Amino acid sequence: MNVPPQFRRYLAVFCLAVAPSAVPAQRQHANSVSATSGGYKVADESSLQGTILSYTENSKTPPLGTHVLLQTSSGNVDVHLGDARVLHQAKLNLTPGMSARFVGQSQAVGKNTVFLARLVQAGSQIVAVRSQHGLPLTPGAARGKGAAKNTSASQHGGAR
């Protein structure tokens, strides 16, 4: 098949333009916040600490998934934790009244602001619930020999 050079050039430009935007969309967790559109950056993360007021495993409030209402010294914050099965797999139970710390960043979701947690700490246990790109993890994603070690290293400013 003989394809004119102009058409090949347009096809190449089209493929390059479409390919980068298609890859993140395929990796996103269903019904989750698009971390790439909001520009999730580990360098922009902050930490929230407070008392859990409520824990909702399957919230219908966007982004869908697990939410914690956290009482902080600055007021109450809606914290999104992604897929509850990641917490179950790590045997981390979050209950009202307990103290917890979350590392992540706030992003607008519709008309609300939600804190997208990447790391959850309750006591001495730390669980990663989001990738360093801000995408919610799925059960089994953090498995392997280095999973706990990597979470600890990123928590303490180790190699990333």
C-alpha cells in the first residue's frame, strides 16, 4: 500500500498527540480523581494529623471510595483513601476516635476540596494507598519483598 508522505506525517503527529494522554487514562482507578489533570506532585505534599470523626468505606461522594472525616486543629477535612481493600490487605482498621496522620495533597473535586491521601499512618503502621503519581492503588499493588520498606523509605525522605 502506497501512503503519501503528507498523510504519514499527519498520522505520526496524531499518534504522538493521542498516545501520552491515553496511557494515564488506562491506569486510573475507576471513578477516581484524575491525578494527572490536577498535577499531583510528591514535592507538593503536606501532612494532616488529627482525630477520625467518621470512616466511610464505600462513599457515594466523589471521588468514590473510602473517605475519612478528620478533625484537625484547622477544622474538619474530607480525606480520600481510595480502595478500602488496600487497607484490609494491610490489616489497618481506621475507627472513629482514633488518631491518624495522612500524607498527600488537597485537590478540588467538583465544588468540594478533598485531601487525597498517599500514605496513612495509624500508630506505627504506615500504608501506601496512592502511587507517587497520585493514582489510587489496588489490592496487591504494594505486594512484594520491598513494599513495606519502600513505604517507610518514602515516608522518611529516602530514595524515591
